[in-house]
Amino acid sequence: MTTLPVTAKTDHELLASASRRARELTEPLLRDAVERLGPSLGAIGSYHFRWHSRDPAATGKAIRPTMAVLAAEAVGGEPAAALPAAAAVELVHNFSLIHDDLIDGDVLRRGQPAVWKEHGVPAAILLGDALQSEAFAILLGQGGAPAGAAVAARLAASMREVVVGQVEDIRFTELPWTGEQAVGVAEYLAMAEAKTGALLGFSASAGALLAGADAATAECFDRLGRSLGLAFQCTDDVLGIWGDPAATGKPVLGDLREGKKTLPIIAALAAEGPARERLVSLVGAEARTESDLRLAAELIEELGGREFAEREAMRHLTGVADCLASLPMPAEIRATFEALARSLIGRTR
């Protein structure tokens, strides 16, 4: 099995350098895009991106622009070649965050009131729509032809996947916990790849394409991004039940409390054993105490749900390593991709 080696530079140093570079290169394009929305909507966009904050972490982790820039450098291109893709994917990602907060009723985003909470529902809908439009304007206006048009088409396909994945995720909440209509592991992973992996796959493949990579290389980068997305989601599902609230900012047992159908729970319910029926009664109950939630978490572990999700995360991490092994690239760029992959597995939030 291919593994991700540890390099001389620390993972933190590699990622901090790469994300800082991508953020500094991409932010001017983002600011220009938001400014084009006019003073009213542009001000709300600036609020969402938290450009008023002096804390770089407040504006997000810039994972997708970082991947686009790294992919361009990996195939021998300049970082600037990837910037249309880096800016476009960050605009689309934020469009999805703004609308997700509205759909989910989440009142906070990056430590401040969400756009819909601060500026109203119509403003949130319209800002999200505008950011999506600007993403395509950047690709078609600055990405060059035919690469810009091809990358725009790839972004449209990725966005379609994300939307379908989100619809499936919502549909899952309406399905029973057990029986023929219950969500299976394969069905859940397909949803997670679409919802979480598609834009990461776009980020890497688009950065490579704009830097001159051929179609086969771009597809390999797409697989790399999707594997990263799945590893991220599997880890997120573990943290959603057993994560440290001090690190995640979310309450322990949060996914159980909200009744979410996540991978550890789905895998546990697919297992056999005397604990399964007890777990079924707990997750399906209309009223549950904190004691019930703690017992449910223990039963999920007993039935192997946590171990299964952690093993799936590692399996997709291996997929990242295999993609990297098949692609020639500078050593430090490879090491940074590897550091990014390890960070998604070892993270606490």
C-alpha cells in the first residue's frame, strides 16, 4: 500500500506557505469580482468574506485556491496561470456557503452572523447568485480560449454534482433508519463525493489544465481532489460525534443530537449484533436525553461504525497517495499535497 511520507519541512510550514501564497494571489481577483457587484451588494460580499478582519484565518482556509495553484506548479506552470480557476472556485464555494447557511438555518459563519441573519434572506440569495455569475465571468473573461471555456464547462459540471449531492443529503433526512429504503454506505459515499469532493477535484484539475496539462493529467488531479474530499468527509463525520468541542467549536455528539445520517451511524446500523436493535431504538426516538446520546455513541463504536469511518478515511488517503505517485512534480509541491492530505485526517476541526 502506498503511504504518504513525512518530509523535512513540517506539514504546518508547507501548508502555511502554500495557503498564504494562494490567498495573496487570489484575493485581488475576489475583491475585484465583489466590487463589480456595486456598492450595496458589494458591501455585503465584503462582509461575508470578512475582509474587515485583521485575522487571516477569519477569511477561511483557502484550500481550493491552494490546490489550484499547487496543481499548476506541479505540471510546470506559473502560479498565475491557475488564478482564474482559484478565484472562480473560491467564489462558487462561498456561494454555496451563503446558501447552505440559509437552508440549514445556521446563524453564524466564521465567527460572525451569517449573511442571511445580518442582511436578510433576499440579500443572501442574491449575493450567492452573483458570486456564482462572477465565477464564470472570470473563467471566460480571463481564463483564455479554449482553456477558459473548457474549465468553465468543468466548473458547471462540478457545480451540478454539488447541488445533486446536497439534494441527496437533504433527502436522506427523510428516509428511515432501517429497512429497504434506509441509506446504505455506498449511497452515502456517492453523495459525499458529489457534495464535498467535486469542487476539490475541480480545483486541482482546473489549475493543471490552465497551466497546460493534458486531459489525462487533469483527470488524475480530479481523482486526487475527490479522494481528498472523501477523506475529509469521513473524518468530519467522526468529529461530528466524538470531536473535542474546544477544538471543533461544535458540541460533542452534535450529529447524533441533530439526527444526521452520517457514515459511522450508517455503518453501525448495517452491522449485526445485539447492540444494533438498541441503537435503532435510540436514533429513531423522538426524544433523547444526553445519556441516550452517549449510549448511542458507545453502541456505534461497539458495532464498528467509528472504526469503519476512520478506515474509509485512510483508504481515500491512500487514493491520494496513489495519484501523487503517478504524477511527476517538484518535490516540495508533492510534499505540500501530502501535507494537505495528512492535515485532513489528523485535524481536530
